[in-house]
Amino acid sequence: MATSRSKSDAPAPVASRPDAPKPESFRRAAADDDAPSPEGFLTGQLLIAMPTMADPRFQQSVIYVCAHTPEGAMGLVLNRPVVKPTFDDLLKQLSVEPLPPVRHVKLCAGGPVENARGFVLHTSDWTGEGSLKVDNSMALTASLDVLKVIAEGGGPRECLLALGYAGWGPGQLDQEIQQNAWLSVQPDETLLFDAQHDTKWRRAFAKLRVDPLLLSDTAGHA
């Protein structure tokens, strides 16, 4: 789904390479949906920015990895809330009814790539045509169908709407992890969907029983 949100003309930061694969390129055949991610790949995991992250767009960020393959990776930043547009504004832009909606969804800035486009991360109890099944519990949908069903009061049990995404070219995320730019951890629904954005980074570290203030730029990675 496309919105009228303008793209930044700032230099491309880490995790936003222009040659990163499009989200559609990660869609797997239905027969492979239940297959686990290959060893070394982080599909369905959280990335936690190390305290030494220099890029301001990713400092203290928590990113859900929607896909990670030899061709690259894409994910959504979870802890950058968007105030404008509101969900109502977005539905009006896209001519999605009913207005006002029966149900509302939280919006976040998902990353610097294609930030005029919306992606709904949601529990897989609902999927539509074109949904990317991340794993057995989560899916990603970028069609208007999911917004319509949510506006009508239905749809997935938990969801958030991200504007834009973070993308990595082949081998880029692997290299950044080797350089201690990120730690990884298994997500939970609270971290994925709650609105406590100010504490999400520290709570993600707490899952690893790590105090981020005690980490140095030579720390190991998970």
C-alpha cells in the first residue's frame, strides 16, 4: 500500500542499501512456509542495535526481521512511533472505509526504504492474498485488504502498521552482525506490538539478561 508520506533525501544509512531486495522477492512458496530458517539466518528474530550504533536512524532501535536469505534481508523498526498521519488519515488517503474505523492500529516508522509505503505486521491467525508468512505465528501484508478488514473491526488478533522498512543487500546484515552492530533475540508479542516504545530497546536487551550500558564496541554477538 502506498501513502503520500514523503521520502527523506538524506544519505542512505546502514540497513537501507538501494540494492536491497524488495519485500515481494522474499515471498516463499506455500509448501515452504513451515520450513525453519536455515542455520545462520534470522527470519522471525529481533535485531537490537548495539549502544555503539552511530547512525541516528537506528540508534536504540529494535527491528523485527521479516526475511533473511542469501539474497538479503528486510525488517521493520518497531520503536519509532508515528504521530502523523494517524490511522484515520491513512484510511482517508487510501479511500478505505469505514471512516471512522471500528478498530485502530498503531503506526510506526518501519525504516528508511520506501517510507511512503505501508506494511502491516500481524499475527498469522489472519492472512490475505499476497501475505508473506514469516513463521508459524507472524505474517506481513502490504495490501489494502488488511486495512479494510481491520477498519471493519476484524482481521488479525495483533497488528501494527509500519511506514517503510529496513533493507540489506546480500551478505550485508551478516557482515554488520560480525562487526557487532546488532544482537539478536527471540521476539514475543509484547515487544512486537505494545506501545511502550521508550523502554522497548532496554526490554529487548533484558531478554538476553544484558545491560546495554555495560556493553562496549568489542562485545560479542548473540
